[in-house]
Amino acid sequence: MTAPTQIDLATAIRWPFHPTDSLQGDLHNIVSVSGGKDSTALLLLAIAQGAHNLRAVFADTGNEHELTLEYIDYLEQSTGVTIERRRADFSRQIARKREFIATKWRDQGVAESIVEAALQVLQPTGIPFLDLCLWKGRFPSRKAQFCTEELKRNVIIEQVMLPLMDGQNMIMSWQGVRRDESDVRRYLAECDEVGGGLYNYRPILKWDVAAVFESHRYMGIKPNPLYTLGAGRVGCMPCINCRKGELRDIAARWPEVIDRLEHWENLVGQTCKRQGATFFAGSNAKHQQGSIKEMSAQQIVDIANIRQAVEWSRTTRGGIQYDLIASDGEADATACSSAYGLCDSDWQPVKIEEAA
């Protein structure tokens, strides 16, 4: 990583920020915290600027690494800001799906063995990510990324923001998105109105990644330790959009994660008529057998399941030959590895009083 960008959080943008001058009720600042670098920088910025009625909210998907959950606790203790834990509940949706399967599937002539298998596994587990997939009968994908909306966005809106929307209050939904992350985010506005007094607020939209980590250092906060263990993103473990090398590192450092995903694939696969589901989209399977259009569900599962995805992650470009250099690195799965230069010995958080 290049030398940290020197920033002054308290004057990073105009504050207090009001998208409108007509405020009849109270101003509420809701910061979404995931445990990742951007949302942490967002929280630290809100603290530095003395945001009024600040509430930090963590939407627990049930697919986070234990280190991320511990990091949320660390953030709460270090900043003194209470971080609310919220979870989605899909019990009603699963109950409705059970009723649909028990009646409609049988009316459609679906084999009784498939119906019984689906009804047996269709029970709420209390793990939001898994329950969502059981309800949908599939895992999310890049083209059907319903996980973010169902597990994070809707949870915070329904459980936190809607109770505040009385027609008079102003709710600022702080979002830790940055323009250099993707083309889609490049054209987002710093602030836009949703309606009912709710506004989306993106104060770090123009920040680069160096500024994000400098905000941690400036405020004396350590980054999520997963960033020193090869992780490029630390929300879900893994994310459906994780990189090839990241999947390889996950399998090497935390094989229990792969075991869990294999179990989830088996469960979710029983809740759909095709009797097959893979964590990573089958259409993205890296194999040498050509198109999957003519394959059966079982054939797709055989080439696209999580074990096969891990094997692919250990290969070079093209997925034919194993990457011997990368495989050698798996021997020391505890070694520090960071795409952001956090393993450098000179990267240390500082205290605010030291920077004054």
C-alpha cells in the first residue's frame, strides 16, 4: 500500500450536513457497520464529527467469520458506541414454503421422495443466511444477489429506520461506499432522498483505500484482523463474489468454513425440485466440459460444488494446471498476508492525542 493519505476527519466534509433546512422533528444518524474497513471508517468519521443521535447497527447474516464478530465487540469497546445487533427472521416465509410444497408440489406430480426430503430440511435454523437460502431453494449469485437486500438492507430499514419515520424526523442512513470500488458506485450521489424523511448519505464516497486505513490509524483503531490473513473482503465468509485467491486462502486457513458450506449445499439442494444447489453459481463453474445447458442438476453439482471450487482455486489461469507457487504458500496458513500492506511493520494505529 502507498504511504497513508493524511486526512483530518473532523473537516473531511462540511458538518453538520443537512440535505434540507426544513427539520420539524429530530435528526437521527444511522451508521451501518459490517466489520469491514469502509464501514469502520464510516463509524469513525461519524464519531469524529460528533454526529447527533448516532446509532451504529450491525446486520448479522450468520455467515460472518468469528473474527469479524469479535471485531464488532472490539469496535464497540474501543469507540464507546453501542453497536446494535440485528438479524433477519425467515420463519414465516419457510412456513409458507412448507405449505406450498406439501400441496402444490404434490398436485404437480413431484416425486414423494423429493417432497418428503424438502419438508424434512425446511425448518428455521436461526442462521439468517442459511434460512434465506432454504426459503429461496438456492444460493444468491452475482446476477441474483438477494442476500444484501434481504439480510442487511431490509433488516436495518424495517427494524431500525421505519419506527423513526413519523413524517417529521430526518433519518440519515450512513453508507460506507466508495466510488473506486466499482463502476456502479462511481456515479452515486453523496446524498439522495429516499422519501419519508429518509436520506442515503455517503460521506466517504470520494475516499481511496489509503484514506480508509488512515482513518483507522488516526483514531487509534486496528483494522479487522482478517485483512492480515489474506481476506480482500470481510463481510460474509466467504462472499459469493470472493476472488479465486481468497477462496484458496480460506480453504487453507479455515477448512471448517468449507465443511460448513458443503453441509449447507446438501441442505439447500433438498429444498428445490432439481435436488441440487451450489454455493457458487453453477453457470460460473470452471471446468473443461463445455456448456452446462444440457447437464442434469446432479452433473452441475458434481462440477460446481464447493469442493470443486476449492480445487479450481488452487490452479493457474485456465483451471488446468495446479499453481505450485500458491500451493507452497498454503503450508504456512498462519502467515500474515495483506493486499493492503497491513503486514508492514511500520503500520500502527496512533492515539488521537498523539496526532493533535
